[in-house]
Amino acid sequence: MSIKLAVKEFVEAHKPSRIDVEHITRGFGSVEAYLESESQQNGDCGERYIQIDGFDSKSGNPINICWYEEAWQIGYFSKPLDERTTPSDCEPTIIFDPDFDCAIDYALAKIVEDDVYDLTVTRFDDGAPMEAVDINDYLPEESQ
């Protein structure tokens, strides 16, 4: 779900007496900005969520509103392919970051480490992988 749909769902899930959209807009600029500021990352694939308390929801039960933001996945292995002999050797380390510059900086810092192999950076959108980033495009000239 996009954040635009999440905004609609967030407002509609509240009891009318328990949400003041005008107040949220004054404080955050928009309900979308409120969700971006107050939501939590769910970890994988750029998912975010915000919870509506049961007291505030129309159903009387807590409701999680979830959506995806663009995120960047950094993945790498701790051993070269020919040395991966155990199941744990074949499990990559995977990290998600919603900020492209931070993801690239992290990948550039990791790529020079001795125990990092087959490093990839992939753009995720709406919870799905969309495109790989060629990390070589971001290496300093002297490293290429």
C-alpha cells in the first residue's frame, strides 16, 4: 500500500471524535507528514506502520496501518562462494535503509572489508525489488 492509501485508511479507521485532522495538519503540515514522522519501520523491504489504539478505532480493537516506502537493501556474504559450505555460510547479511545516500555510504564502507563478498545494493519499492545499483559507479576513481 502507498502512503496516500495509508493516510485515507488511517483517518477512516478512527472514531470521528478521536481524530482531529485539522490539528494534525497544523502540527505536521499534513496527515501524510504525521504518518512519516510518527510511524515505525517494520524492518524488511521498506515497510512502515502506525498503530491506532483500540479506544480510538471504530472497531474498538487496535489497528495497524501498514505501507511501504522506497528503501535500499544492502546484502553481502561473509565468505566467498567456493568457501560457503554450511547453511549459515549461505545466509547473506541483509540491511535496509530508506535513505539512498546512507545506503551507498554503508555499502562503500563494507565493500573494502576483508570479510565482505558479493555485495549488492537493490532498490525496493512497494515492498518488492525493483532494480540493482551498480556499486562500482560510486567507488572513488582510484579504487576502480
